[in-house]
Amino acid sequence: MQLFYYPHLTASTTFEFSEEESKHCIKVLRHQKGDTIQLMDGKGNLAYAMIENDHPKRCSGSIQQVQYFEPSLPYHFHLSIAPTKQHERLDWMLEKAIEMGVHQVSFIHCINSERPKVNLERLHKIAISAIKQSKQYHLPILNEMLSFKEVIEASQAPLKLIAYCPTGQEQSLYSFLKAQPQSIHLLVGPEGDFHPSEVSLAQAKGFNACSLGKNILRTETAALFSIAAAAAVLGQPEKS
Amino acid sequence: MQLFYYPHLTASTTFEFSEEESKHCIKVLRHQKGDTIQLMDGKGNLAYAMIENDHPKRCSGSIQQVQYFEPSLPYHFHLSIAPTKQHERLDWMLEKAIEMGVHQVSFIHCINSERPKVNLERLHKIAISAIKQSKQYHLPILNEMLSFKEVIEASQAPLKLIAYCPTGQEQSLYSFLKAQPQSIHLLVGPEGDFHPSEVSLAQAKGFNACSLGKNILRTETAALFSIAAAAAVLGQPEKS
């Protein structure tokens, strides 16, 4: 059954799609009055709904049954990443990160950053598509681009990690994950890596240097590696 | 320093590039007689070399010093995957898998497969580029497309895993990784998942059903998730 994103699900017993969503529903997917569809609000709620007005610009109808789903992962992962130079690498990273499981993504502007801006609207669409695809009902929070310093100073996660090209002295990511943290904030730097002054600043604010292994990973690969490792180690409770 | 792939590194003290590599070296990168470059053979060897003939179609020179590097990961990971419908998703997956660490990739033709063929030459180029990028010196083995049955029957890895959409009864991937296996062969199915008869066949041949968590992962995401998890858990020896 077709699934639509509708953020106002619990505010009313009726829905009315935006012009864009109406077009998608009625013109592209050819839904008609009387069709049942599913709506999700990205906050855990999923509902059956019936189309009552199949207007191609103002499709609306009734919301019939709302069900709440718990988040699929029992921990919180906040990724802060310097956007890659190529849009497509960031897009792809976000899609995969969300499929695997990420709860908050911040974009950071670093000394060696290649991109000063992100298109949040475009990334928001990718996020919606990725949660639909992976059958999750919670949309991650995507934050506007902030400076490295702002991100560091706002961080309140109990486990704070900064991943950068290894000097050989760092603890492995896995050694941190084994302690079963409930909430992780991990920083991934730009193509040219973090500046040493950024690493020092982060460490002064309680971030632990963390190694992702011997292979040199691209920015987007480092992010996915970390998110996958966390989901593998923390995501599935032990079977007895 | 510019790094070139040259598979015949230890056979001689001189090198001679193919027409394509010559063009890349002389025309594109504008190298000249007397320039020092680096050559890698994908088998762990890295060498300094000097260009003696900067002919744009038959560039050649002398190999000066060969150094052997051990593989960066202390275990063996063999991924067998049903190629995705979109080429680009498979290309990305291979690039990322190699960056993170994979030793052998087989392409399998399954009952629900969307693609009966892969372009190994194109994937080989992606593989070379990915090992250069991630500073690895061992090129993974890429195998021709085989039937599901052939791949299953040829498997000799001590730990054999088949990942598919969970029924809730499977052990998690992490529970297998915690036992510190030396060699893993993991199967990832097509967009339409493995057919139940394929799962039964694999289980009869010693493959363990394994869960990658609650989120439904696309084919290429499932592969990356598994490779990242293995690299995180097995890739870095403990620090004392």
C-alpha cells in the first residue's frame, strides 16, 4: 500500500495534501476517491487514510486509524559531518545512514571544508524516502550547517567521538561501542581532514579521538562505517 | 606522488604501460622522462619507478625499489551479492566495500535477480581506484557471475552466513562476529530477497541465517552494513 509523508497526522482526523503531494498522489500514482492509502508523520505514527477528494492540487480525505511505532534502534546516534564536495556523495551517504539507523545529522563547517552550504530541503526529501524504504517511522533531525565550534559546544551526548586519520594512538570505535553507550555524537571531518586545532578544541570539550581502522576512508565512508558499526553492536539485543 | 596499478611488478626490473595507462600518465597527468612515480601490483607490492620513455602510447621505465605491505585487515571477508538493478548502486557499493575492507566479491544469480550480468572490467577499475584511495595494496578478487547453487557449493569459509529479511528467529550478525572468525562468507540477496528454496539450500550447505537488524536494508546497504560491522569488530586488535 502506498505510503505518504504527512507531518500533521495526529492534529486532526482529516488530511489535506500540499499541491506537490496531491499531484504525486493523484496525477502520478493515479489514486482516486475511495482509495485507502497510508500516512506517516516521521514521529512514529502510521495511519490508514481514505481519499475523499481526489483533486490533483488539493487532495484530501479522512484519517482512520493511527498506530504508534517505537524507534527501531535502542540508542541515539548523532552524526556531525563536513559535507563532501560532490553533492551526490552526501546524498548517498544520507540515504544509507538513515537506512542503517541515524537519529540526528548535523552539517559542520570546518577549516578544510569544501562546501559552505547544504540544501536541507533536498536532504529532507532523501530522508523521507529512506525511512519509507527501510520501514522506519521516525524521521531523523537534520540540522542547518553550523560552525565546528558551535557544534562542539552544543554537544550534550554522554559519548562524544571525533574520527580522523589515525596516528595509531586512538582507541578503536569498537572499544567505545562495547561499553554499550546509550547516546553517541560522532564527528566526521572533510576531505582534507580536521585541522589539528579542531581536534584539540574537540578534545578539550570532551570528545574522544577514535580510530576507524587502518584503511583511509573517504568522508562519506567514514560516516557509514561508524553508523553501521553502532547499529551492528548496539542495535540488536542479545538472544538468550 | 602519483600511484599507478601495474600487475607485473615483481616479474622484471622494468615496466611498460598499456596504451591506456600510457595515455593517462603522459597525456593526462603530463609526466615526463625522469619523473618518479609509484607502482602497485594489487598483491601487496609497492614500488618507486622512473619514467625513461615518455611515449604517450608506450610509456616505460625502470622499477627501483619494491616494498611489500601486509593486508590491512587480519581476517578474510568474502561477499557474494546479487547485483542491483541500477549499475550505479552496485558501483557505489563496491567502492565503499573495498574502502572498508573486503577480500573477495562474487556476483550471484538468484531466482529473484534483476540483472543476469555484471561488467567485470568496469568493476575492476572501480576496485583499483578504491584501493588507491584508501591506501591499501591488496586488490580484492572479483569473480564472474555464478548461479546461487554454484556459489553455495564452492564455499569453503569456516563461517558461512546468509543475510535476508528477518523473521525474528535469526542470530544477529554481531553475535557471529564476537566469536572472532578468521574467515567469513556472507550472502546478500537481490531486491526481491532470496527465495525460500535458496535459503533452505544454503542452510543445508552450512550457511547460518543472520539478521542485520530491524530496518529493511537495500541490497547494497546490507552488504556495506555487514562489511563495516566486520571491519569494526575484527579489524583492529585491542589496545592494552
